[in-house]
Amino acid sequence: MVEQTNSANVEVADLQTTKTDRFIAPAAWDQKMWLDNPIFAELTEIFPLSACTDFPTVPDIEYWRQKLSPALSVQFVENDLLAADGRYYEAFIYHTQQVPTRHPNWHDLFGALIWCLFPQTKKLLNQLHIQEIEQFGSVNRSLLRNKLTLLDECGVLILYHAEQLPVVEAVRQHQWLQAFVTHRHLWQGQAEQPAIGAMMFGHANYEMATRPFIGLTGKMLAIAVPEDFFNQPLRQRVDFIDTALSKQIANEDLLCSAGQLTPLPLLGIPGWFCANEQPEFYLNEAYFRPKRAQRV
């Protein structure tokens, strides 16, 4: 069953209860989706997605890279090259500086856009994967590789002024009402001078946001930002995040610590979903789960 939100034409699938249920992305390109879904706001501001009438081709994406991210050293190529090469995906990227990209494919489209936005971080992720593979092999995945994959696929960045660390901790502790209702006035999109906000990093999250559903959850990584951060142009903010995030990831112990990559229900982020304007939205414990120790 599908319900409509009140202020945007965004379809929301009901919470699924069986592990066999699988997300299915839209079969066709939808220009309207880019304008109706606030989760895509940053992407549509930087890339001409809402102007496309069909899936961007791999040459289209490569053109965007050259125009919008000339410092990015990798190129986007047809996925057939990977199939013919036979190497492992990460190894192919590392040794050829080419990113195999399927078309039409939502997952690979969003993956390419993240490469363009966060080139330092994506390059570092690739390097760390190769280092771990060389040490442990490609079959037995290390703890660090699992964490790198979680961030790459499902990461959502919480950007905060230093004095708002208690709000970040409230999110980590699953104190959803405190973080998103009591302190809602501090969040980007809710305040003239925001002190905390969010931006997607995981391309699998972006793919699933094409058909947002109750249950859509990312993995949180928090980054402290300067006091003037939210007043900066978007591209300047993205460049700051890329540098700061790559420095955090270089500290492997930090990425693997228990306090990082904690669950974050994405539809609860203020401004990302119109239904969360009502405090009652956060009372659904099947979605906004308390910490395990707090559960009865």
C-alpha cells in the first residue's frame, strides 16, 4: 500500500516486516522526483538532474565530471570494460583510474555523483579497500572494509557546531524526540541561523530515497563545522566536508569505534520529510527504535 505526503508528491511504502521484502527502484526516469523530494536538494542544485528527460548516459556523467569536478582524477566508463577485464571492482578502479558505470542504473548514477562531490574521500576509500585486500584477501572482509562499505553505501553526515554536540549525542543515543523535536529549531531548514544539519554520503541511501519508505535508515558520521558553515555557498560546504571527512577516515580507529556509523532513520531528519513536522511521527518505535538497553 502507498500513501501520499501532504506537501510533496513523494510515495512512501509501508514498513515491511519480512526479511525477504526487497526495495525496487523506479523503473523509469521521473523529472518531477528531483524537485519534489528534499533529500535530493543538494544534488539538484549542483547537477542538472531535473532538466534531464531520461537517465543520464555514461558520457553525460563524464561530461559533468569534467565540467563540475575537474580535479577528480578518475573517469566514468561503461561497465562492459569491467566485465571484460575480470578484476575485482575496487582493484579495477585503483589500477585504471576508471569507474565502471552501468546504464540505466540508479545505484551507479548516485555513486558517480558522490565521486564528483567528494573526490578526496572516495579516492581514500578505494585506497583503503586495496590495502585491506592486500593484507587480508578479497574473500575475508576485515572490520575496516565492512565499515568503509557501510559509509560508502549508507553514510549520512551530521554537520554541527561544536556547542551542539549534545544534540549529536542525542541522535547517537536514539533520543529522537530530544534531537528532532525539542531541538528542531537548531536544524538546517528550520532556522535562519542553523547550528546543525545533514547531508547524504551513501549512494545506496540516495537510491532508496527515490521511493522513500518507513524504515529507510542510514549510518551516521558526525563532522564538526565552522560557525559560518551554513552561510557558505553549497559547493564551498561540500569541499569542506570532503576534506574533513577524508581526514576522519584516515584515522581508522575512529571509523571503527562503536560511536560511529550508528543508525539514523533518514525520514526523521528535519526538512527531509514533511510528515516529521508532526511530533507524533517520531512515536513509531518500529522505525524510531530506542537503544537496545532501553527496550522492554
